[in-house]
Amino acid sequence: MNFGARVLKTGLAVTLALYLATLLKFPSPTGAGIAAIFAMQPSIYRSWRHFLDQVQTSTAGAVIALLGGMLLSNQPIAVGIVCILVIMLSMKMNRSDTIGLSLVTVISVMEGSGEWQFALTRFLVLMTGIVSAFVINILVIPPKPRKQYINQIERVFNSLSLLMRTAVSHEMKESVFRDEKNALEGSIRSIADKYALFEEEQKQLRKPKYSQTRQMVVYKNLLSSLQKGFEVLDAVDRHYFQAEPSEETDVMFDRHLEKLIKYHEHILLKFQDKIKPGMSETKPLGDDNDRFLDSVVLDRQGKDNRLRLAVVAGAIYDYGYQLERLDRVADQINRASED
């Protein structure tokens, strides 16, 4: 069971919303708590963006619901028709992420059959929940997605390292390997979602600073390296053992994977500034990667088996190439820091 900052803040936001709704003597404070749950977001920027978007769509939804209640009453069929209109309007405004709470607004407002005082009260109840979530998200343990991103990169790399070192050595049970691989895939997807947050914020800046642009390049390459590493594991799972490799082939693949994961580890230590001065230079993988790929292509196995091994080798080659790119980025960052 996971307990994190967002879980805590959601509970606090609901509590604050309910207290405020009770303090303001709204007849049904429950709606404020529901709105607070919907409005909690993973970053301050997205929280602010969601707040503005939600105010727009909820206001539009409340107006449409009020008119619908006046013209069509609050019969179920009428509520359904108004919900469809609000969904279409939200999608037209590119606000699909606000649809859920907007529909809650519609249903709450239409309960009053077009009475504007009732509609206004319900609308204010929901706004209380949205504001509560926004305030809690900013004041209580503000999100630090960049720090979380780096910490998550390190944790996911540890999982990748374990799987990479045992991928072709037959040391780990096949069922365990696949379970760990699936968990790794989910973790990498979570990192990709965090990177999407950074990209979203970057696009809103008219003139991002050079340091911010450089940071985005680092984050992108860190993510791409993990993704390429996972592609190696996926290729091994799908093709390597079906190719029935010889013991000599096992040794060749195992050694090269060990070399790559050590290289990856060394690069991450560069980013963490844990390498001694003068020890940061690393030998490019280019020649080793080429020789490894040639060895697999020329391997004396059946055609089908050789093709399967070539697929795995191609994924390994791409992983090595991505690591070289990451290494160059790390060297550039270190030189810039020294200057």
C-alpha cells in the first residue's frame, strides 16, 4: 500500500473543502469534497492550469444546466442530453480532462429544475472544492517533480541493472524475470509521464532559459536510455531463448550486456558528480558495438535462430548508441560546470 504526498494532500483538500462548505453554510457540503478529489494535480503548473480550465468548463456547464433545467426540467433524459452537450463543448474547448467535474456540476445544478439560486449555490459548493485543492497543493508539500524524476531514474536503473545482468545467464526464474520486467515497464511509463509534465511547462514559456533547455535535453536522454534498455530486455524475452543459443553465444551476449550496464552506471555517476577528477572520461562503445553486431550476424547457427539473435543484437546496439549520446551530454554538462 503506497502512501505519498499526493494521497495526504487529497485527504487534506477534502477536509478543508468540507470545513469551508460547512462554515459557509452550504446545504450540501459533500459536493465540495468531491470537487477537491477531482481537482488535485501532480504539479503546481498543472494545478493552476487545471484550476483555470475547470472554472471555465464548470461555469459553462452550470449555465447550460441552468438553461436545460428551465427548458427541459430535471428528468433523467434531460440530464443525459445536457451531459452530452457539456461533453461535446469541453472537447471542443480542448478541456477533456475537466469533463468529470463538469458533469458533476451539471447533475448538481439540474437537480434544482432551473432555479437560479439553487444552481448558484451548487456551483459555489463545487468551486469551494476546486479552490481548496489548489491551495493545499501549493502550500502543503509543494510538488517537486524534477527531484522526484531524478530519484525515480536511479531506482528504475537499479531494477534495469539487475534484469540486464541476469537476462541471458539463466540465473533468474523465467516467471520472476517477466514479473520484474512488467514492473519495470510500468515504472518507465511513470517516468515518461513526469517528463510530459516538464515538456508541458516548457511549452508555456515564451523564452525558456538556456539552463532549462539543457535540463530538458538531460531528462530526455536519461529517459531514452532506460527505454532502450527495456527494449533489450523485451527482445531477450521474445527472441533470445527461442533461438536456442549455444553456450559460447550466451557468454558473448552476457559479457556485452555487462559492459553496457556498467557503462550506463558510470554515466549516471557522472551526472551525480560522484566521479573523481580525471576519472570521468569513458571509452566510446562504437567499435565494440560494431564488432558485437558483426559477431552475431556471422554466428554459425540456423537461419531462423540467427535472425532472432540479430533482433536482440539490434536492440543491444541501439541501447549502446543511446548510452554514447547520454555520455556526451554528461561530459558537456561537466565541462560547463567546470567553466
